[in-house]
Amino acid sequence: MAGDTILSGKRIAALIPAAGSGSRMGGHVAKPFLHVGAREILARTLDVFETCYAIDEVWVMVALEHCAYCQRAIVERYGFQKVRGIVAGGATRQESVWKGFQRLEAGIDLVVVHDGVRPFVTEALLHDTLVQAALHGAAVAAVPLKDTLKRVSAAGEVEATVPRDGLWRVQTPQAFQRHLLQSAFFQAWQRGFVATDEAGLLEAGGQRVKVVPGLESNVKVTTPDDLPLCESLLRHFG
């Protein structure tokens, strides 16, 4: 695979945040444990990291009340050998990822963060993102916007059409050189800054982030409408 030489000798850890409340899904089962086909969403996500040769260790962050279940029903049931542990997440994504970051083993060079409820990430996209992070310090998967954007008032009326040139929808994986992500976390805590993703932490400190072309199929399960889409993608990609 192109870029293997760049990753050679580097130790790489994956942080998989899956601690969100999933309030928009409704129901009584947390999003990571909903099924797409015959397997849980989180299990499908972890499959990719388990089989990717470049990944040395994986840490999964879930809600405190789900830690034991995740260990038993996901990690042990499917035999994920690279998962080093299940970490109780925090009140925000940033806090959850930071808790996982603190568990990284010594000698880790690159850290990749991927949403636990993006089960259709590919090993190729993961690999490309890691290569760009190794070269440039930070990299994120993203896709260019295709829809027309409108700015809408509180009264529900269109105020303006927003040019979409240069606008991308950011996805995960997002990968970083470890020392850069650690520094970004420290600066964020000192300033009381909260970002919606890890790339935002580095951007706030002036670090440039390389964009890697993502995949339209790399969907994040957020609402009930996403489940039929995932079933369709599963039938298409297998």
C-alpha cells in the first residue's frame, strides 16, 4: 500500500469515542450497540482497526454505565485483540477523547481518532489519513459540499445564499502526531476552549491540518433515518 514506508517503524494508537448519549436516536439502546445487519455498529467500526496492519492499540470510550457491557458483548465476544481497554467517557467529546489519550502506551507516535458510529470507514481511508498526518502533523478526512447553502433567519426566511466554494464536511478519521495533539489539549484546557472535533483543537493553536478526500459512504449514525441508509450501504459493500 502506498505510504507504507512513511508509516514504517511508527507506533500508532486509535481512540474510538462512543460515549454520546444518542438522544436523537430515541429508544433504549445506545447508538454504538444498535445493529446494522447482524452486528453492532461499534463492532463493525472496530473491525477496520483490528485488521489494519498500521494500528498497534485501540482504546474505546463509552458511557460509564456501558463499560462492562462493551467489554463483554463487543470486545470479548468478537475477540478484538488490539483493544487495550474500555474507558469511561466524559461529558463532552473533547473530555472523552482526552481520557482515552491519557491511557496511551509509551512510544506511540501517531494518534487517530474515529467516531465509533462511523462503521463504513475503509482501511484505505484510514491509511491515507495516517500517512498525511505523519507527513504534515495533522490530517482529517472530509468531503466537499455539494448542496446549496442558505442562511435562514429565526423566522424561517432565507436571508442569503452562502457560497460553498472551499467548504467541506469534515468526517473522521482524524490523525495527528502525538505531541501536537497533546499540546493542543493542554492549550485548550488552559484557555477553557472546547472544540467540536480534534482538528479544531489544533486549528485554534495555529496548526495547519491536511485534508484527505473522504467517502460519502463514511456516514455517522446520528438519527433513526441513518439506519436504513446503513443497511443499504451494507448490502452494497458487503
